[in-house]
Amino acid sequence: MPAASLLSAVRRRARGPVAAALDRVARRRATLVGLVLCYHRVGDPPGRTGHDLVPALGTRLFAAQVKALAARYRLVRASDVLAAAATRRRGERFPLAITFDDDLAVHVAHTAPALRALGATATFYLGGPALDGPRPFFWEALQAALDRGLDPADPLLPPVADPGGRGGRHRIADAIRRLERGERDALTAALVERAGGTPPEAGLRPDGVRALVAAGMEIGFHTRDHEALDLLGDDALAAALHDGRDRVAELAGAPLETVAYPFGAADARVAAATRAAGFSAAFTLAPEPVRPGSDDPFLLGRFQPSFASAAQTELELARATLAA
């Protein structure tokens, strides 16, 4: 084995022991923090990072990560992570909430069964856009159309710099995210047509939501239309935080206490509107621990898992608690 490859392998194997050592040091402190981890799609074959807009985390890697997290942290629901962090004592494990964004059929087919098999709980952030029938998200339609041969520079798509180059797909998706809702919906419909139609499994139907609840999972709100809330006017923002909420809550059999902002997009105005809407906390995608009493509970951070290894995820989280 070449020296560079050998060194890389040694470093990879060392990540788990290093994470364990950092966690032991962090636990000795009376630091009041918690961690929240955000997943999206789990399934096989694993997605292609850099190519897929929302790549799937392979089921084996996901199971390895959850097993490692359950051994090192106290797994809690997202709605409980602040309280759990506030009551943590020196030497105890840090609380960690596992969360999932988006209404995806794989949550029921793969994710929830894997969590149950490992004795783990999680919070699924749903908006209910597909309760009445299949409805893909715009990035799913874009991915499918591009994979079927749509030219990234096609006039159908918003113009971006170097659309066919590295990161071009993500630049196109970001441009679509910023469109007005009507224009974005029309483009999504055109992309679905280019991709050969709507997949029948797209989204979650009522039985899927009930299945997650029956598996012991918590349900939070992700907004029905998955718009970037920081781009909305005040009236549209207030509507987005209410539309579809009651229906998802009815299926969940409990009020939806927390929100995960679509795309993690939020600012002080969005946080204030979320508080006014009656939620107890909300999450962005800022990679930072949650700190009860010092953080705005409506601008809480979440980490995203590594697609490389379970040990890499452990190491990133351990570093965060040690630095808190």
C-alpha cells in the first residue's frame, strides 16, 4: 500500500478512538449543551455526493451511525433536547436528537424500521404536501429530469454560471428555490414531465404518517410547501407556518411542537413569526450545539451526518461538545 494511502487508512481508524477520548473529556465538564443531527434520505444504493441533490445515506452506514450515537449519547426527541441539556450533570452523556426532514416514502420503508431495530427514537419533520397523492419536491423532479438527459443549460432551467460544471446542479436548484412559488410550481410540473411523470411513491400519504407514529417516532412541522421562509413576506410567512399544520397534527395524534425550517433558512424575523405561531422551538442547519438559556430557541442548530463513516460523524460531534 502506498505511504499516502496507509496514512489515510490510519487516520480513518483513529477517528473513533479520538472521538471517544474527546467525549470523555467533554463529559467531565458541566457544559449544558445538546446536539441535534439532521438526516434526509436513507436507502440503497447509497447516493452520489456532489452529483445527487439530496443523496441517500446507505442503510449500513446509517445503522452504524445510529448504533454508535446510541452508545455515546442520550437519545431524546427534538422537542426534549433543550430540557435534557439544561438538566445534564457533569459526567453524564450529552443529549442528542436524531431528526429527518421532508416527507419521504423511505422514512417508512427503511428508516423507521432501522431505528426501531436499534432501539432508537427520532423526530420526523413533515409538511404533508403529498397527503392527497404523489407530489415530488422540485429538487427530486430536477434530479430525475437531469438523470434522464435534460441539458443543465436547457432554457427551461434558470440560468446559472457553468451549469454543467462542478456544483452546477446545486446552483440550478438554489436558483429554483428562489423563484416565486407560482413560477417554481410551473417549472416543477415541466420537470416532472421531462422526467417521465410523477413517481407513484413520491411523498407520504396519511398511512405513512401514522406508520411513523406507530413506530414510536415524534412528528414535527416542516411546512406544507417547503418554501424558503426568509424569502417570504410577512403574510406569506405567517401562512406558511399554519397551512397544513393541523392536518399533519391530526394524523400524528399530537400537536406539532417544533419546526425544522426548509433549507435551514431563517433569521430573526422568521424566528419571531415561528414563536408567534405557537411553536416551542425551531431548527436551522447551522452546525452548532444547542445551548439552553443562551441560544434563541427558534434559531437552534443542527449538524449533518458524514457520508464517509460513523466515526467521522462521532468525531465532528465530539469536537463540538468539547468546544462548547
